Amino acid sequence: MQSRREFLRTGGALVVSFGAGSTLVAQGPFDTHPSHIDPKKLDSWLAVGADGMVTAHTGKCDFGQGIYTAQSQLVAEELCVPLSRVKLIQCDTDVTPDQGTTSGSQSTPTNFNAENLALAAATAREALLGMAAAKWGVEADTLRVKDGVISDGSARSVRYEELIGGKRFDLAVNRSAKRRPAAEWTVMGKPIHALEQAALMTGQFEYVQAVRVPGMLHGRVVRPLGMGATLVSVDRASVAKIPGVRVVVRKNFVGVVAETQHHATMAARQLSVKWNPGPALPAQSTYYEHLQKQPSRDSLSVDSGDSSREFSVRARYTYPHQMHGSVGPSCAVADVKADGVTVWSATQSVYPTRSIVAKLLDVPIEKVHVQFVRGSGCYGLNGADAVSFDAAMLSQAVGKPVRLQYSRQDEMMWENLGAACVIEQRASLDAGGKIAAWDREDWVTSLGSRPGYDKTGNVISGVLVGFEPDSPKPGAARAPTGRLRNQSNTVPCYFAACIGGSCQGGGTIRRERALTHTVKSPFFTGPLRSPLRIQIHSRTNVSWMSCARQRRRIRWRSGSRI
Amino acid sequence: MDEISLKVNGRRQTVTVDPETPLLFVLNDELGLRGPRFGCGLAQCGSCAVLIGGQVMRSCVMPVKAVGSREVTTLEGLGTLEKPHPIQQAFIDEGAAQCGFCLSGVILTAKAMLDAKPAASDEEIRVALGGVLCRCFTHTRMLKAIRKYADGKKANAVPA
């Protein structure tokens, strides 16, 4: 059987010609880190094989939202080839450009608008038309292309693969390449089901949970009961009777590996570990009041500067921490060898994950290869990053490839939860019943988040081996900039009758303030589609708008809870 | 370690495992099957569902030694990529998956239910699927696919 890497190497002869090697800073709003694959080069994005198959590379991955299919459609459309002739490779640090994290609904703007994958495909089409034009001594704009065949309207025609098949373009991505106009689309804009549906329904689809590599062992982690706990001792004799078990300890990180999942699971359950517990958790019954009393990092989105604190209507909203609750707990496979590290991971961020793996294992980043393989549905920062780091640490410790499967408990206790928050809304109405004053104050929890390229302590793996998570540094708010930065939707759009602008006396509101207190969370927090945004802040703002304006009719009680 | 003989998806196979090993791990690790998947490990979500003698069972909590002579069918045992089972085809036609991780539970539970009661009402289908979790909330499309399959089954049924 071929290994996965051999398959990539041999199965895609054209993959070898992809532009790896140079070190340049990636472009675009979400490409914030130097990448070894130059996104300015067309060959970094796509190639046409000798058989006419188009292989395209993307740094935006599909975990169920359909972006694999949509990007395949994009490439087919811009290149004028049938969808069945496009093979998309997503998020693999050996071959795809660094496009940061697949998050924030940014994959479409990043790859479909005026840059990146869309522009690469358009550049390739224009280049191929140019080659055919030169071959026939005619102007490129007299030629037509359909299904990867260029023709001049008479008897002459040439296929893409006859012009470029298996060879590099050696061109820069042309920033002014013309996109196919929507009116001429034959692939995009046509509703189709996700390309992997049949594989999903027949049980053939390869999730990261199904990745198996030769010589692979099975791992489990053994976690403390709470944040801040430290390891006192591990009694290895407690699992000595389970066949083939090895215990791995690194500072406060404890894991086991065995030849079978059954034995690894047994060992994780039976391993006797003593912990010094961390600080006690705040009482759940008074959790929100507790949050409101914590030291906070304050920020003002908007403040009209009027210090009057009198309001005729008030409401208080509370929102709990929420887990992502992916149906399958996170899983990853790592193979740490002396000459290189490979991690098969469901991370949304292959390049950042590569960087953190390099830091955790203390190996040069160039030696780390992270390949995205879809996991169970992901709705933000679930355990996918942490399990990849943990798998790499286990593999390094035992010198064999390790598949690490989190238990349901591991995932629920230690994933980065959605942030809990308290939101207080206050308003006053004028004589005509219109909102004249609006004061919005919220308390939002924060600890850790996406690790990015260097914040190793932002998830549990890093903290257990001694890194610190990002946590809010208490401090007073600086003056509002005067411009409403409404990224977290904390500012009611009604304040200003606009988003991202400023009020400047528009509307009926004469007194306004939006103040956020960020307080340290007792649990890891991170993006979850996404309490800081649409689900919570917008909803409370919209709900409040309706309630405040109906005050006269519904006799809103001061301080009442919703 | 014991030698255990299993009939899975129509093929008889022998594995050498600890007889207490959950059937799920045997299917995934010894037989290389991808359909049943580890979800909760507590028989509460349905991701690991398989058919055993026509009944839906949760393979994550069932020791392999308990299977005995009954035949095991996984999601990949129903149909193939080239020739999906009609219920799989109905799910494909309705695009009834987002991440797809839960599909063994959804499809096998619906199939077993409709095999036993071909004229099941929508309400009965919903009740049967009550213990199967889908975190992507693809339920509406799934129920539509199941209804489509059930209607097709009725239409094709040979009158007794």
C-alpha cells in the first residue's frame, strides 16, 4: 500500500511542479504570516496535468460548510473546464498557500473576490488563451474556450493539456486578469449538492478519525479536573497489567499510548494520577454577578460623553458558556520522526498549527507538515487544534506515529468554550416615545482563544506544558475613536443608523454609550459561531430595540430580566 | 487475545483481539471500516450505529464477543459509491448532510425502522430518530430524505 505522501507524490506528478521553496510574505487581509509557498505565483495555486485534469490549491478548508464544492466550482468556472475535471487540494502546508484560518465567513471574500484562487484561475485561462493565440498568430480575444478546449471559430482547436499539460506556467498571478462575467457562468451559480455527499452517505468518506498510518499506536490523554491543577505523581504500576501501555508525562501533560484503542482507553481510565487541584470555580448560581465584580479590561465603542445616568427603561441579559458539541470528539494523527513531523489534523488553521507544533516539539518549522483532514462538524475552536498538539507530543515521546482520540469528557471539559456574558441595556424615551438615550454595558469572559502562530498557551495543550494563555489585562477604557468598530456587534446599529460609521447627530438618540468589560474567564474561551457576534450581541440589541420602543404599551419594569 | 469470527457486510472475517474490545474499535481498526464512528462512547449519540441481525445497535458499548453469529451491517454495507442503497440515494438527492459524522445513526435507524414498519408516519419516524444526534441541524433535509425513501419503498412494494 502506498503511504499518503507517496500517493501525493506519485499520484500527482504535477504536484511536484508546485512552487515551493521561496520565502515571501503572503498577501491579503487574512494572510498575516510569511509562507514558504508564494501566493503571487500562479504555480502555487494551480496546474493543468498532461491528462487535462486541473489541480488547484486552496488554504480554505471544508468542514461541512460546502466550501470545497464552491471553490471547485470557482476554479471550473474561471478556467472554463467541467467541474469533474477539477481536483482541489485543501489546506496542506506542503503544497497550499498560507491563507491563515478558515473562519469568520471569510473564505468566500478571500478566494472568490479580487484575489487569490479566483484570480489565479482567471490568470491561467488568459495565459492559455495567449498561448493558443501565439501558436496560431491571432489575437487572443478572437478565441473561444469551452470545456478546456480553445477554438478560433473555424476548424482549429487545441486542448489545455496540449499547451501546458504537466508543465509550470512560470507566471505571476495577474491582478487585473478578467473574471468571467456572471451572465456567462455555466458552473457557478448553479445549485449542486456538495461533491462529497455520496461518499458521506455510503460511509466511504475519510474523516481524520479514519486516518491510519503504518506502525501507528493509539493514544488517550489523562486530564486534571480543572484549570490550574498541577501534577503530583503518576503511578505507572497502576496500568502495568494492560498490554503494551506506555505512559507519557511532560510537566502537567499526561497521556497513554497502546497498540489498540481498547487498551489505550482502559489505561487512561485506570491510570492512577495525583493532582494538586487548581483554584475553586466560582459558584454557578451567582456566576454572572461574580463576572460583573471582576477586574476588567474596558473598552468604549462609542460614548457621547453625557454623564447623566438616568434611564427610564432597563433590561439585563445573561448568556452562558456554551460548548461546540461536535458529535465526534476531536482526533488527530501525528508522526514525529527525526527527519520530519507530519500531523493529520482537522484544524481550521494548518499553518498556525504547524507553527505551534514546531514550538511545542522544539523542531524547526520547516520540518513540520500539517495536512487538513476533515473531522466532525466544527463550529469554531473545538478541540481540533489541541488534539493535534497533544498527538504530536505523544508521538515525539514514544517515537512512533500516534492517533489520539479525545473522549467525550476530554472534549467537553477542555475545549475553548463560547464566552459567557452579561449585557445590560438602559434607555430613555422622549415625549413622543422615541429612543433619546441608549446605554449598553456588557461583561464578556475571555481566556485563551485560537493559538495563531505563537500563542501556544491559548489551548489546554500549551498550558499543561507551561505556556500561559492570553488573558485580559485589567485597565480603564481609552477614549472612543469616534468611529464605530462594530466587529463584535456590541454597538447597536440603531445608535448610529449605520455600521462602521459614526452617529454625527443622526437619528433620535442624543445620549449614547457602549461599554465593554472583558473579564478573565475560569474556562478556556474561543470562537463559537459566535456569541460575541451575531447570536448574542445582535440578538439582545434587536430584542431590546423592540422592547424599549414598546415601553408605553408593555409597561416595562425597571431592572426586569429577560 | 482471542480469535473471533464475524460476518460483516456479507463477508466472514476473523480478528485476533481482546474479546472485551468494543465492536466499534474492531470495525474501525481491524476491518478498516469508516461508516461507524466514535461519538460519545456512551451509546447516547448514534454515530457508531450498526445493524446487527437487522436491529440498530450502538457498537461503541458492545463487546465484540457479544455479537455471536449475528451478521453486522455498517453504513458501507448498504450500498456502494457507484450503487448506493435507495435510502442512501435519497439522502444524496436531498443533500441531507453537512459534516456527515452522524450519518450511520441517522440512516441505519431510519432504515431499520422502515423495514419493520414500512407505513410509518412522519411522527413515528421522528420518534425513532429521537435518540440520534446531529449537531449540524440537518434534520429537515434528513426527514425529507427519509420520507422520500419511505414513499418509494411503498410504491415499489409488491402487494401481498
